Amino acid sequence: MILYLVLLLLTVPLTLALNLNSIMQNPHIINMPERISETFYAHIDVIVPLAVVPLSLLLGVILVVNLYGYMQKKRSVDLYHAMPVGRTPLFLSRYFCGLTVLYLPILLTFAVLYIMEMAYGVMLPQADTTLLIIRLLNVLLAATAAFTFTTFMTVCSGTMFDAIISVVVVSVTYPLMVTVGGMAFSMIVPGMSDFSMMDPTFDTAFSPYIAAFIPYFSGVNLVPYYLWWILLTLALFAACILLYRARKSECAESNFAFPIPKIIIRFVATFAAAVCTGMIFIAMFQNSTFNFLLGAVIGSLCTHIIAEAIYSRGFKVLKKSFLYYGVFAVVFAASYGIAATGCLGYDTKVPNIAEVESVSVKLPFYHWSSSYTDINGFSIYSSQ
């Protein structure tokens, strides 16, 4: 915790103080108080997502490994569970100990920032205290969500290696699945926009390590973000308690204490790989249904085999795992069939012309400087 606090103080208050002092020593700046206020929050808006958030996420992983590593070792778990302490108090004491170690350096760092805000005389309205509080709460929510998510994976896993691999895989493959899946649907269904770009909260719904950076993008509606991650964190916390109480000690050093997360993660990774490989094939070769499906089969099959080999430490149960691959194949075929046949009538649905007020044409990477109307006088404009 001390090292973490030192790193935060060096990367945030110290660099901010150096930046502000360099401005104060410049005699050519006319409106010094306003310039200091602008620099204060501009520096925080840059350094928090670049340093504070990554350090908080990294410490959360380190804490989970140290606090719950005993669950993955047979000797250690037998010793801990033989103590005259119930499983729920044992889990809760370590969980809140981890959050305390995670929170204190962040709180101290933002306390120093508040003192600096007063000391440098940062002007209103930039010096609204709620701005610092919002930034603090964003960091705490992201750190708590990632810490709880990693703890959940640890409770479900039999080894710490499987837990970390699961966290990394789902954090990468879920956003990839949503993104490339949306791109594929927009390419197959005439007139369908890329729904994967509608809401970043949806795109990163099960990837806390990526979602932690959403509040630092401009123009994003953060209400769904806050609601989702608060509710999901609470749900994962409750699931951790229930699963830990039901977790058998002999699951330590096995593949998974509870196999459902493994099955879901493998499905997500396989689906993402299928769509990605299919799109790569139609980009490299001819744009045809055959090339897309061929790439999807090759990518999904390779990903399924690799995932099973990693989780099972070999190919002993590979034959049995193809049952789950069959389930994936059915879901993928159904999804592609829905898209290829017009997505349940999406491509043929035409609104009543009397109800049309305007038409929006969305062309990514293209910008129109003029507005247009059709022959009936309806406004046609571009939207980015």
C-alpha cells in the first residue's frame, strides 16, 4: 500500500505542482488565476485516466492474488477452513481488507489535490469541489468493480492461473465480440447501423478493466454506466459469498471449482474469433458468404481447441468439449440465419411517408458540409 501511495503522489500531486509552478513563474501570462484554474483540472483530467486508474486496477489484481491465493492451494485452504471462523466472515474480512488497502491511497491522493486546490487559489467555477468528488468516485467505482470481478473469477477457479486467464480473456473477447458482431450485422442486413457503437456501457458490460476508462470520454451518457456497474458489482459480491460458502476445499488446484464461467468465457471467445476470422477472410479474399463461413469455422474451431487445452492442461477431455462447440455452432448458425434473411423483416420495414419528418444518413469517416432535400422536400442530412 505504501508503494502504491508513493506512486500516486509522484504521478499526480507532484507533477501537478511542477506544472502549476512553471506557469506561475512565467511573467508573460496575463490572467494568471484563470490560467492556473484551467491547468489544474486539465492536468487532472489527463493524469487520472493515464496513471491513477491503471495503478488502481493493477493493485486490485495483486490484492486478489495475495488475499485469496490460499483457495487455490490444497494445504492452505484446509488450514484456513479448519479455523474456528465461518466461511462468510473469512471471505468478508479479506474482501473489505482489500478494499481498504485499495481505497486509502486514492483518498489520500485526492485529499492532497483538494489541499492544492485551496493553496493555489483555483478559481470558481472550475474549483467546484464536486468536480474532484466526481473524479474520485469514478476511480473508486472502477477499482471496486474490477476487484470484485477478479475475486468472483478467483472463487470460481481452481488455480490462480485460470482465474487471471479468465479475467484477461473475457475483458478482451467480450468487447471484441460485440464490436465485430455489430459490424457483421451492419454488413449483412441492408440499412442496419452498427449497433455495437450505440452505447460504450453495453460494449464493455463484462469488461471492467476496459469500462474503467469510459467516464473520461466526452459525450458519453454515464447514467447507464453508473447503474450497470453498481448493480453488477453488488450482484458479483453476493455471488462470491454464496459460491464461496458452497465451494469444496478439494477444488483447489483443479481446473474450475464451478464450470459455468469457463463454459461462458469459452463461448464468448469462440464467437468473437469466428466473426473476426470470417471478416478477415472476406477482406483477404472474395467477399462471399462461403469465405465468411469458412473463416468462421476455422477461427472458432481453433479458438475452442486452444481454450480447452489451456483450461484442461491438455486434450484429454477435448472430445467431450465438442458438445459445447455444437451448442456454439447452433447459436452462430441461428444468428447468421437471422441476419442473412433480413433480421426478422428489418430490411423490408418502410415507415409511412406521412410520418417521416427527416432522413439521417450516417456515413462513418465522411463529412458533408451541406444539407440536402429529396424530391418531396424532406430534409436529408449527414450524422457522424
